[in-house]
Amino acid sequence: MKQRRLMNQINVVPYIDVMLVLLVIFMVTAPMIQTGNIDLPSVGKAAQAPAAPLEVIVHADQSLALRDRAKGDKEIPIHKDELAGYIKALQAKNPKQPVLIAGDKDVRYEAVLRVMDELQKQQVAKIGLLVQPGR
């Protein structure tokens, strides 16, 4: 007596038939779909480019320097007591100008936080930390 073997293969022909029918349906209905048209409102004033940031640089020996990106890449050495007043004077001319603190890789984190804390106490707006992207 011959034993009946189980079939371990999937018959994919019906699935292909269904896929082709759906493909034809989508091909016929796709050109009939109406695309929406949106009329966007216009504004009277064009968006302004962001202001170049002021950079407070904390060197490894904890000395400070200031770099105004709008005026170039020249570093101006500055004492920590004069820093907040100088930045507030520059921000009075351009209130949207951000301030970035760039700490040297070897400087203690505490020194960077002291500079940030001093600027926040003097109500300097838009303070951030400058970092270098990883490689």
C-alpha cells in the first residue's frame, strides 16, 4: 500500500491572479483621482535671515574671548566682568542675535557653566552651547 505524502509547497498562482487584478484596478483608477489645490496666504514681509551669532570662547586656561561672526572670525580677548555688559550692548543693536558659548575640549565643564550662569543673571537672551559634530 502506497502512503500518501504531504505536500510542502505553497501554490502561489491564485495570489498572482489577485495581485494582477488589483494592479489593473489601480492603473485604471489612478488617472481619475483629482489632486487637491491649496491657495496659500501671502505675507507682506519676507522672512529675515537669522542673525550671525556672538561666540563666547572659553579657553583651556579659562580665559575668555568674544567672536562676532557678523564682523568676521577675529577673537577679542575680554575679561569675565566686562562680558555681560559688552554682549548686552551688542544685543541692544540686534535683539535677535544669539549667543553661543564654545568651551575648549580641555576646559572644565564648571567654567563653561559659570559663564552661562553669569550671562543668564544679566538677562542676556538666546544663550546656547556650541559643539562640534562627531565624526
